[in-house]
Amino acid sequence: MHRFANPNQFLRIANPVLPWVAWLAALSIGTGLYLGLIQAPQDYQQGETVRIMYVHVPAAWMALFVYASMAIASATALIWRHPLGFLAAKASAPIGACFTVICLATGSLWGKPMWGTWWEWDARMTSVLILLFLYIGYMALVDAFDEPTRGQRAASILALVGAVNVPIIKFSVDWWNTLHQPASVVRLDGPAIHPSMLWPLLIMAVGFTAFYFAVLIVRLRSEIAAAKIRNIRIGQVHG
């Protein structure tokens, strides 16, 4: 893994991959939106409102996936001193925060006609809101110190501590009595959703995942370039 932690080696791999994941994201999201918003049937209880889930559910999955990725990247930065560990976590944070905002916003849009309220302080919604605060806190800590390494360490520790919220979000509907419906896709006994609705969800999930990696590569290239510039400036000052 140390070979892939080298910035130059990473760029040699990532640059050819970028157009492929970008095209995959565009095609998957376009196909998923068409199938979900036009082709998929109405729900017998939710009616047309069910179409919100084709954006809401994949965004919720990605909010958790990106934060878990940040926690892993932060662990590699703190424990094994991988050069790209912190940069990957830093580059991921704004992307994950955006997915979390989309999740919360679409959830509120769905909740108003279904529950009669834009917001309810139930376990799932509150824990996802906490996740958004963790993203914001991470981004604030990164630039909170004059010495960059102190900000990197503090933000990485926050990412690791905040990772405990990920399983809480996942199992909150099982552990507590909440308004939020239980899992209907990732279940031990198989998905409890018709294939005509399941496939658009899965295709959107693929598209959002590809989008994350595409934007991550772009942001990582910028972070690597900025780090090189900082090192040159530091060398000039000490020289």
C-alpha cells in the first residue's frame, strides 16, 4: 500500500482512471434518474412522492460511505504515516458534506407529505444531522491552526472518533422507535423492494459512487499540487 501512497505513483494511476469514472457517473446518474423519475411505477402508498427516494437513498448511502472512507484515510495517516492519507480525507470531506445535505433536504421533502412535518427529531434524522456537523467540524479543524500538521492531526482524530456515528445511523431504526422506515434494500433476507424500484436505486448508487471517486481524484490532484507548492516555499524560506 505504501507504493500507492506515493503522490506521483497515485497520479500515474488516477489520471487515466478519471475519465472512465466521470463517464460512468454521468451515464449511471442519467440512466438512474430516467428509470426512477419516469419509468418506475408509483408506490401504492406514497404515490409520486416515492420518486424522491431515488436521490435520497443513494445520497444517504454515500454520506456514510464517504465518512467511513475519511476515517480509514485518517487512520492510515495517523498510524502508518501514509502521505496521501490526510489529503484523501481532506479532499473527501466537502463531497461527503454535500451528499449529507442532499440526504437531509430530500428527506425533509419526503417527510412533509408522508409525516406531515419537514423535520422530526427521531434517531435516524438526528444522527444524520450529527454526521453533517462532523463533516463541518472536520473541515473547520483542518484550517484552525497556524501549523498545518496540528490541524491535520486534530481533524484526523475527530474523523476517527466520529466514526462511531456511522453504525448508529445504520442501526438507529432497529435500536430505537423512530418514524423512519427500516432497511428495505440491505437486509439479511434480501431486498424487500420490487426490482422495478430496486434497479434505479442501485444504478443511482453506482453513479453517485463513481461521481465521488471522480471528484475525489480532481480534488486530490489539487491538494497534491498545493502541498508541493507549500514545500517549495518552505524550502525557499529555509534556504
